[in-house]
Amino acid sequence: MKPTDQIALAAGLLALGAALAAPVRAELSAEELAKMAQNPIGNLISLPFQDNVNFNVGPENGTQNVLNIQPVIPFELNADWNLITRTIIPVISQPAFAPGQDRSNGLGDIQFTAFLSPANASGLIWGVGAIAQLPTNSNDRLGNDRWGLGPSFVALHLDKGDPWVYGALVNNVWSVGSGDDPSYNNFLLQPFLNYNFPEGLYLTSSPVITANWKADSDDRWTVPLGGGVGKIFHLGKLPVNTQIQAFYNVVAPDDGPDWTLRLQAQLLFPK
């Protein structure tokens, strides 16, 4: 997928979101919308576009760009339980890893997660489920040709009268089946901490900590430190949750990035 195709895809999805904005519930305040957006297993349809710019990647110290398109769609199973589906579609621009090698642009491996969560939880909210990784990469430099499966869990504190929203999402994905690429065993932990002000402004930190259990112990972990700011805006009737965060990797593999700049626009569709 060329960069122009990536832009066209993002613009098309933004236009679709604007067209679907009519049923958005107008009585929610910006602060309430911000808190809903900060709940990864909330009963809320959303469409985040999260762009991660990673600096000094690989032996050539190139810049990697990963645009994650992350639709979240909840399903009400009954009065007590919800099923929250979360899909991550990565569109990657990978720098050269050797002299003379071209940059690779295209689709990475899609991850799909489904969480079972209590429908009426408050205060402490949790969800448990499974994650699947699909070998959808359009270039062998952008993914792995093996399928992956594993457990996933999320828990958070969210209270109507409390400006703090905090919690963590964790999963581990093991490769299954055979393939030409090596097997993998990957861990992810994403703690998140938000402090909400009136009018939909908030401070946020949501670093993505990862471990490649197949790598050597001194080349296994990526541990970012940082944060940023977010704000709820409106495109007509459509609420949009925007964020900017920056992270420095205090621990990283040899070919991992030093810094990451994360930009996000999340379209919200409250019921």
C-alpha cells in the first residue's frame, strides 16, 4: 500500500464517520465523552486512527511510521454481559535495514481481540478474552506468516465523580501452526493513566511495554516512558478524541527506536 493509498483510506474512513454522526447523543458533556474514550472496553463504538512515528529504527537509524486503524465495536449479549471487539489494522512504512535496501510500505499483521465484560460495572471495570493475530502482511518485512493466539485481559478504575481514569491492558500472543517465518512469543502490557479537566481536556500517559520472549535477555524488552495531552473536539455533531504523546524508550532492543511520537484522532459514536 503506497503512502497516497494510506491517506486515501484514512480520508475515506473519516468521511464515513462524519456521515454516521447524526445519531450521536448530544447531551453528553466533553468530560463524559473523554472518560468514555479512555475506557478500552466501554459500550461505545469508536474508530481510532493512531499514528506512531518511531525514530532511529534499525541499523540504518531510519524512521518507521505505523498507522494503527483500531475500530472498537461492542455487542450487548444480554442485560448483564457485553462482548467488546477490538481490531488493530497496522499500515506500516518500514525504513531500510541495510545499505541499498528500499523502504517497504504496506499492511502489517492484523490483531483481533474480543473481551467479555460485565455490562453494568462501575468503579472497577474489567474484561477478559482472547487475541488472534492474522498473517495479513503485504510484505515479508512487515509481519510474520504464522497465525497467533493468546489470552488478553484489561482492568481499569472509572468513576463518574473522579477525574482519574487508570488501568492496564495485557496480552501474550504465541504463534501457532507452521510457516517459513520463525515462531514467536510476544508479550504486551499497556498501562494507562488519565487526569480529566472540564471541557474535555486531559493529561494522559499510555506507554506500550513489550517483550519478545524468543530474543536474548538483553535484547528482549521495550519500555517507553512519557505521556502527553488529549482534548475532545467536534466535527459537526461528531465528537473526536484527539491526543499527542511522546515517549523515550529507557529500554529497547538493539534495532528498536529511541523515541516515539504518537498522534491520535478517535471518532466516537455514543449510543
